[in-house]
Amino acid sequence: MKIFISHSTQGNYQEELYAPLRNSELNKNHEIILPHENGQQVETKDIIRDCDLVVAEVSSPSFGQGVELGWADASYVTIICFYKSGTEPSPYLASLSENVSTYDSMEEVIKKIAEAADAL
């Protein structure tokens, strides 16, 4: 399964998001696309269209992420959203995904992503 990870570029996403995902069992079983890995910049529109699942870390609002989620929605790609406990996600997300949940650790996120991937 092809999984695209959408996120704001604010914060330490390389260590807090990318490293746990790359070091997980999820990475061994699925193709995970991290759009800013190793400083690369990828054209996400076409990539998102070809994905089976878009996972959005939505703790920090981002215009670019909103565009990516719009592309995913328009392409009928399943979207799941996660936000850190103590943050407030955009209420708009409920119109894009029925699966918007809070998390305290990346282990929780990875487990939920694996469950969602298995259900597709």
C-alpha cells in the first residue's frame, strides 16, 4: 500500500514524525512517502492521486497541507488525521475525514495507521 504523510513544515518533523515512521514495522510493510525527507521537495499533487491512504499530522495549521488534503479528497483517497493532545485541529477536517483523532505518542499513530491500512 502507498501511504503519503502530510504535515506542516513547522517544528521538528524529521525527528518527531519521519524517524519513528521509517523505524516502524509499518515502513517494512508499506511504501511510505515523506515529502520533505532528506531536504527534498517533491511535487505532491500527482503522488497523492496515486496513493491508497493519506495520513495527515494536523497539529499545526498549514495552507499547503490544506491544499494537499483537498487534492486527496478530490481524488477519493482515504484520509486519516492525527493531532497532538493539547492542540486544536481545524473544524474543517471533519468534512474531509471521518477519522480525526488525538494522540500522545507516535506509537499510537503508527498503530492506528496500520489498522487503517489493513482495513482498506
